[in-house]
Amino acid sequence: EDLSKIAMERCETARSAVETMGAIAVEQGFYSADGGEPSAPVYSGSSECLAVADAIPGDVWIFNVLTGRGNASAIWAAQRIPSDHVAPLANAFTIRKMLLDDPENYLYSPGVTKLAEQRGWWSPRDEHSSQVFDFFGAYGHTPEPGVFAGEPDNQRTVVQYYSGRRMWRIWDLLTPEAAKHIDPNTGNLPHTKHPYPTSLPAARGSVTLQMVMDTHRDHYEGTVYDLTLGMAAGPYGTPNRWKTPPSVIGQWERAISMYRTSWSHIVEAKPQGRGVVWLGYDAAHGTAYLPFFGAATEGAPEPWRSHDGYQSKFSMKVAWWAFNLVNQYSDSNFRLINQEVQAEAHKIEREGQASVAAWEQEVAGLDEEAALAELTRKSNKFAEAKLAQWWDLAGHIWAKYARNSVTYNESEICGEDAFGQAYPEWWLQSPEVGFTTWARSGPFHGVLDCPTQIALCGRGASTFGFACLGCLVVAVAMGMAHEAGVRKGRRCVAPMDGYVAQP
């Protein structure tokens, strides 16, 4: 963060920013807060990746940096991305085969290969030329069971798809024609046989600002990885997956939009101080991106700067809380409520984009200082109005979807839809839910399929023996009373055993 701030303060071009950040990191050292102790760095975590762009000459650079040998100095690399390409960054290095003799497109720290050679992570013999260096192949992290304390046995596949699936999905959404040749199951690990490229081409003008906003909101909807489907999504299709205890090994798909997001943004690099940051508080799937000018002559409105509230203290004087409140309440019935939230967000964003274009025309005849002051005034006024609109949305959905129904007005006829939030049939018909299998003498809480019970028993008699014996006793005691109900429930749910492709 500090390197980014210094670069923005001092540098006019993206190339200059990359060179400045790299030089400071080498001289002062780079240490990531989640990368172990300074005296014992964990190279897999003491690293960062970011994109840097400018309006003139219109360059985009990817910057990868990690701590140096013994947690001193730093190692970094940067790659210039073609202006008609899409390059996703998803919590992982993506710079692969660098051409060390091509300074127009690749920059790097002095002795960039040395630590990798010393640690046996890479050798010049791995490449077809002495001027080629696989940065991610050398410095990327591949988890191996038993090597790092605390890592679960499946950490390799977790890391492989944590970034890889999102990289594929970003291409799938923004440059679908080029993405047809990308296998979503390849993942993103340093020594993948046929690794993903750093970027893919997209037809000029084909990627819009709104498309990028909506990509931030994605949970793989409409794909086989759709997080709004299946039993884990619950009856109301939430894509959010909370933390899991370390004792249970498994993994979810890592969505692009995450419930734990504090804020996200999209930057439009424009000349003459007209660059715009579209800022959205809280999770992207339930926010509205609002425009703020990078060269604003004063700060954002008070609700964006107030310390009256924070994450542990609610306050209607703090803008973040309006968006967080909407997102939290939406999760009670995500499929129903979030579509209304996103419709409102799209309305605001369309208005915002049209307003920015109009404002730029209105100030065209003013000198630079006066123009920036007027743009700042207009964007701040717009933000305040849309924040008030979002608070109104919070109250609206709170009333409309309260009491697990849908309330439209106070009339006796058509004022309320009592079945507007009814449980879906596919969920009710699952024997694990217990609705269709209920009988007078039980089961009262649903039944698990036999293979699941056997798997639990097989984990160790000392831990699960009594539990499984209890299951057997209960099963015998229930006898035939509920047998027909169980069979019926299982027949209904048989096509859905994998919890995929639910309506």
C-alpha cells in the first residue's frame, strides 16, 4: 500500500511507477504483513501483485514483488500488457516467461534469478534461451503435503483453483471468444504443464465499464461452478460460503465477489486529471459503483470519511454501513432480494456514467483548476444523493421482504404474497431436510444417506462408534413407520444426489 501511494504521488507514467516501487523495495526491503516473521520469511506469502496504468502513453503494467533472500531487499518483475488485452490478477503471480533482453515489455530487479537458482527453484537449463526466465515458475508457491505446518492436505488444489478459476472466468466474461481455448480446470500453479497466459486479446471497444463492474459481482452464474446452486447455497441460492473449521477438509469455489469484501473499485485512466475511480463499498454483488475524480480538489463527502462508525459500531453517518446493511439482509433470500438490489445498482451506475460524460462537456471551456473544482463538486453531490437513495433501498427491502413473505402495499387484495419466499420444492424433497420424510415416530430432522453414515463410522471406532451404534438403534426402533416416507423422499431426490443443476 505504501509503495502504491508513493508511486501515485511522484510518478506520471505507469513505467515510472513500476521502476520507483521496485527501486524502493530493493533499497528498503519488502515485507508482507501475512508472510511470517521478518527474521523467517514465508516466501509464499511475502509477496504482492498489482496493476498500474496511465492515460498517456496508455500503458498497463503488471507488477509482482516478493521479499528477498533472508527477508532483506526485494525481488520484483513487471510486464507491459498489450493495450487490447485482458489480464486478470487473482491473488497470484502471473508473469511467466520473461524476456530479459526486452526492456520495452519487461522490467525486473537486479539479479532477479539468483535466489531461485540458489534455492533450486529454477535453473537456466530449464529454458531454451539464457534470456528467458519463468518468474512465476521460479517464485510461485506450490503447496506440498507436510511441508508447511498448518496447511491442509488439499491445499494444493485449493491454491490451484483459488486464482485459476477466477482467471478463466474473467476471460470468459470479458473476452469469451479468446477464452474458448482456455480450460477452466487447468488452474494456476507455477509448474502447470500448459499454464495460462498472462493475458488474452479482446476486440477493441468490446469491454465496457459496466462489464467490468458486473465481473466484480460474479459467482460463476450460469456455469457448472455456479455458487448459487446446490445444497450449500441453501433454499434461497446464496453464493456466500462462510469460514469452515480446520478439522473438516474440503473446498468451495472461490468466487470473484466475496461477502467479506470491504470495498472494490474500477479505475478509468484519463488525461488532464479526469481519471475516475468508481468506488463500491462492501461486497460487489450488493453495491453501486460511484464516481470520484482522482484529481479532486477536496475529499469525498463526510460519510466516506467519518469515524463516527466502523465495522464494530453501526452508524448511519458512515456510507459503508448502508451497503453492508443491504448485503447482510439480502443474504436471507439472495436469489430474490439481490436481483432487486442489482437492478437498483445498475440504474445508479447508468446515471453515473451519463453524468460523468455530461459533466466533462460542461467544464470543457474552463481552466484546469476551475474544471477540477466543478467536477469535484458535482461528483460529491452525486455521491451524497445516491447514498441517500441506497439508505432508502435498505429500508425498502427490509419492509418488503420481512416476515418471510413479500409485501407490496397495505391493501387486503394483492398487498402481500405469503408464498413469495416459500421454500423451493427441490429443497423440501431432499430427505436430509426432513420435510417429506417426517413421520409420527420419526425421523424428525431428516435422514442422511447410508453411504454418508458408513463413511462417518469408518473414520474411527473410538470417535464415531457410539454415534453409529445410536443410528442403528434409532433405525431399528423406527421400524416400518416411516419406511414409505423415506423411500418416497429418496425417489424424489434421486436425480439430485450430487446437488447440481438445481432449478
